[in-house]
Amino acid sequence: MKVVISACLLGVRCRYDGGDSRNETAIKQGTKYELIPVCPEESGGLSTPRPPAEIVGGDGDDVLDGKAKVMTADGTDVTAAYLKGAHHALEVAQLNGATHVVLKARSPSCGCGDIYDGTFSGTLTSGDGVTTALLKRHGITVTSL
């Protein structure tokens, strides 16, 4: 079985701050499943490192519906890059027949269930990131680490 997974969880240095979110539990899944790494933010054209970003005015579903935006801490609108990256992740999952995706918790792209609230204060709110919302709309199961 193929599982799409956030590249940062596998130790790839693609986080906004230039680091990774290496997760040994995720890495060990490679013995059971074929892991396919993706970084929706880099796939969307954003550089590493990059300014931190949060969804302002809602969650990933709201971004997909044009009701919210993804903004950096310095006020730059990066919504288009997040949408592009989400569509790339969906394409990767579909091309590989992946029905399950494991993404990085709390990210404005990959968060599943909880994301930062758009105030850049470290406050969490209920909701999904842009990529998670798009994958779920297409019937793909998403979990986060």
C-alpha cells in the first residue's frame, strides 16, 4: 500500500524555518508501506526557509471556497501557492492510488483537526489546512503527526 506523507516528517528540511519535523513513528511506517513524500508548500512554489504563514479568516475549506486567505506574518498573501501545492499533493495521491495521507499537524497546509488561528499568537483553533481540506473533499483519509 502506498501512503503519501509530509516530507518534513521523514526528515526532509522543508519546514518554513528551514528545519524538519522528523518523526520516528512515521519513518518506521516505511517498513510496512511505500511512503511517498510531498511538501505542498514547496510544491506550490514557496522557498525554504520562508516566512511563517497562517490561515486568516477561517480554515482550509474556507480557503478552497475563496472565503479565507493564507497570509505570512509580514502580510504577504500566499494563498495561490498553498492552493497550487494542495492540488499537487492531490495529484500525487491520485496517481499513486493512495487512499491514506499522513501530514504534519497544525500546518496551514497540512494540519488536520487543529490549525493556528491566523493571529500568529500560537493559538490553535479547530479546522484543517488547505491540503488536508482538499484531500478530504476527494475522499482521501488524512491523519496528522
